[in-house]
Amino acid sequence: MICGFGSVKMRIERNGEIVATLQGLPNHEKATRRAYIGFEPGSDIQIGDVVINPANERCHIIDVRNSFVNDRDIQIK
């Protein structure tokens, strides 16, 4: 579950308008140090979206992947 310690409300911008506000958890891959934001499974996040955090920093979505543990979908990265 993403809603917890460290998660923040993120605005999702698509085609120039805000389409949702979701809880997201900023993180990074340990092996590659690549930054990502974790969202609840089933969240409507698409390549090309812009995620805007509470500091108004804009993160452009270039890839969307589901993350699994023991065959259970735990987050969208």
C-alpha cells in the first residue's frame, strides 16, 4: 500500500490539464539509482503524463511498469 509514511499528494497532468490527484511515493531503484514514483496498482498513469509534487516540481513520465512481489501487484512505478 502506497498511502503511508513518505507518500505525498501528486497532481497528474495530461494534455495540459489536471486529470487526477494521487498519493505517490518518491523512490529510486537501488541497482540503477533511477528515480521513480510508486503509485497504487490500478492508478491511471500513462507515458507522457506529468506528475507535479507539492513543491510544484514537474516529473515527466517516460516509462510505466508494475512491480510484483510473490505474484501480487504491489505498485506502479
